[in-house]
Amino acid sequence: MPPRHHRLPITTAYDQRYWCHPCELTHLDRDTDLDAITWTCKRCGHPVLVDLDDFKGNAITVERVSARAIRRDDYVILEHNLQLCLVLKSEKSGAGRWYLALQGHRGAPVDANRYYNRIPR
Ligand SMILES: [Zn+2]
């Protein structure tokens, strides 16, 4: 597995707020309160919730999980345009790779550790 810092980071351009439901904390600081590689709360280890807003009508709350944690019938929010997509297929695709098929998009193998915005189940 490549070093963690070699991963292409997910964009944070639309991030408005980070919060943790189990800890009942509503304004986490990205630099001190959460792990910005795994997008989990440093206190409890639970995925943090991220309020996204592009101020063009797309506002939604997501959690950030790696491709390997995504399941069929999940919904993901594309990081660059906040488009909602149903996951049609999600399965292992060789060493360190993951195959994701999103509705309306061509399926492609991705790094299994690549992070996606997912609608909490
Ligand atoms: Zn927490």
C-alpha cells in the first residue's frame, strides 16, 4: 500500500461544517478535532458528518468513506459538482483497487482507499 500522503485527497472546496453525532459536537475543527485522512472524529473514531454547500442550490450532509466501504444502493455525492449518484456496483478489483459503478457514469477501477462523499445510511 502506498504511503497515505500519496493519496489524491478529496476536495474540501464545498465543506461548510464538520460535526460528530456520537460526541454531540457540532463544530469540529478540521485541523485539531478530526483525522482529515480518514475523515473520522479523533475522540470517538466515528466518521464525521460534513455539511456541503455550493451556494448554487446544492446543500447536503455526507460522511466520507473509502471506496472499499461503499456498498451497492448507497448514494454518493460527486466531489466536484455535488451531483447525487446511486451506486450500482461496488466490488474488489485486484490488489488495492476497487470497482465502482455509479448510475449515469462509466464504471471504473479506483484506488480502494480513495475517499467519497456518501449519504449516511
Ligand atoms: Zn466523535
